[in-house]
Amino acid sequence: MNEPVPLELIHAEIDGELEAHQRAELARALLTDPDARALREGLRRVCTALDGLEAVEPPPQLHSSILAALPASVRPALAQRAAWWSAPAGGWRYAALVAGLLVTGALLYRVGMGRGPDANELAGTMSGSGARTPVVVDSVTVDFGQVNGQVSLQRSAAGLALDLQLNASAPVEVLVAGDGQSLRVRGPRTSVALPGFGAGAQTLDLTFVMAGREIGSARLKIPAER
Amino acid sequence: MGPTNLLQSARYFVEEEDDGSLVRRCRDGDLKAFDRLVIRYQKPVYNAALRMLRNPEDARDVAQTVFLKVFEHLEQYDPNLKFYSWIYRIALNESVNALGRLRPHEAISGNEIDQTPGLERQLDSEQTRHAIEQALMRIQPEQRSVVVLRHFLHLSYEEMGAILELPEKTVKSRLYTARQLLRDLLLQDGVC
């Protein structure tokens, strides 16, 4: 009479939970029982196939539809943030994000290397003369303990720019979001152009992040252009 | 680095705050924290529902319902339970509820068996995927639940037990049975 197929051992082996003495016991059973071998092979194939089913990305609109389904009283507070996170892949929001990062990178590179034209001249956003002279349209003083200082929103003929003048003991980043556009700015002290911002947004939401953790937030108003 | 990677990087960058902290902030009325939880869990919740229901539209509806329930019942969440255990439990329950609401022909979509004789099939990975997805829909929802938790959400038996509110031994037994049923179904179809 054949021994029963050691099902528990086969499953434990598949789960990687077999102990040494059980391994020996299973090996003996497999050696003498072709049914056990066939079952083991079949189960292994099933589990390999299951593990091979890849996770799919949720529909791009899922995030926004969840937020839209929240009670009306809480929705407005999330609206701008939803636009930032739920941007569909390949959409114009990504393009704005990449463009913003490229500009940031260029500015930081030029400033860091200490050569070439002044960073302010790079994107035509900052200092200069005449009509190009930036005007501070809003500013906010922040104090989050590890980070304090001032953030200014400036406007010149070239458009809007953000000026960070922060004091921080470690690198700080600011996530800028407004009207579906988004940009990540590395501080503590830098000036970056905000291409594409200001066309529809009335405010900019700033989220300050240090060492991967949000440490505070602020908001700047974008006054209508005269 | 492409734009998608950039965004993923940005998401990772701000998503390190642990679930417990986000839940506490949510309870204090911080909606940004809820937003973070949605971002963090929308993919596993959607995928769990998709594996339970197979239909992407139904899965999307269930995922949306799950997050609304989380939002509405956050005050009832027991912090002794891991947040992911709680949300996955809701996801599985909502999926099972959705299965009950589906019309019969929708609920048995897994029975659309390919009748091509097994020996004549040139099985490739795509066909295997299709076959295993079909077989999944032909086992009982409670069996499918343990498969989803183990093979798609990669949870331990202890975590599965916490979610299903079952002893580990029962969870194991249920999963073993589910695997063997899947194997039998695939054998019938000449896949395994």
C-alpha cells in the first residue's frame, strides 16, 4: 500500500518553509511515489504561473475619481493636490514637470560651477534691467524648526519665478503645485523659473520636504497680470 | 530618466511617512494624508480587486468604494491592526460583494474555456496567463481570496490570517486546496 502523497510538505517546499528534516522526508516520498512527483510538478507550475502574473497599473483616473467621490465638503482642499498626483502618463503635466526639473538642473549646474552667465539670466526670469526686472508678487516667511527663511514669488517679463532663501541644516526640497502643474525645487537657496505656471492657477501650494518627510507647507498667491 | 520614472521617484520621495502616521493625520482632518494613502494603496487595492473580479471596470469601481469606506470609517480603524491588513480586508470584502451583484453570465466569465485540444496548443506565456486567470475565476471566492493575498499581495500566512480573521492553519489549508483546484483545472484544460 502506497504512502499518502505528502501534500503539506510539497506546499511548504513551494512556500520556501521546509525545514531540513522535512526536506529529507519529502525527498524520500518523491523518490518512491510517481504520483507525488507529478503533483509536485503541477503545483509548482501553478504557483510559478500565479507569481508570474504581473501587477497592472490602475487606470490613471482612479485617483481623481476617488477624490471626486469624497463628500463635497472636503473636496476643494484636495483638488490641487489631486491634479499633481493624478496626471496621466505622458500627459502635459509630465512635460511640465520634466521641463521644470531641467530648468532647475540647469540653474543649479550653472550656479554650482560658478561660471557662465549669472543663473538669473539663464531662463530670462530673474534679474536684469528695464522690463526684465522681477517684481515680488507674493512671499511667505516659513519656520518649520529645521528650516526657516523666505520664499518669494517673482514676476518679470519672462514669467514667474520662485526664489528660495532658506536656512536649513540639511538639503530641503520644495514641491510646487498649482493648476495641475508641478515642479520639485531643491533648496535651500535657489531661484527657478516656473514655466507654464500662472496661466490658470491663482495659488501655488508649496510642500517642504526634508530627508523624505514632509515638514511643512505654505501657499503663495498669484495675482492676475496687469 | 524618463518622465514616468521621474514621477515615481518624486512619489517615493514623499511617501516614506508610515501608514500609522498618515492615518493619525487623516483622523486629525489632514486630507493630504488621505491623499497619500490613496497614492500608496491604489495599485495593490486595484490589483486585488482585478484578480478577484477579472473585469477592469468592476475592479475600478471596487477600488473607489474601498477608499471611500476607508475615508468614512477611519474613526473605527483599530490601530492594533496594520493599516494594509485593514484596507486589504475591505478590498476583498467589497470584491466578494461585487461578485454577488454581478449577473450570472458576468460572474462565470472564467468558464469561457478554450476548447482547443491541449496537445494542439502551442502554449506560450500569454496563453498560460490567460489560462490561469480563467482558472482563478472558476474557484470559490474565498479560495481566490487566499490566492490573491499570497501570490499577488505577497503576504505571509500570519498577515493573511489577520486579514481574513482566520487561524493560520485554516489559511494554509484553504490556500493548499485552492492551488490544487487550480492545478486540476489547468490539467483539464491541458495547460498543466
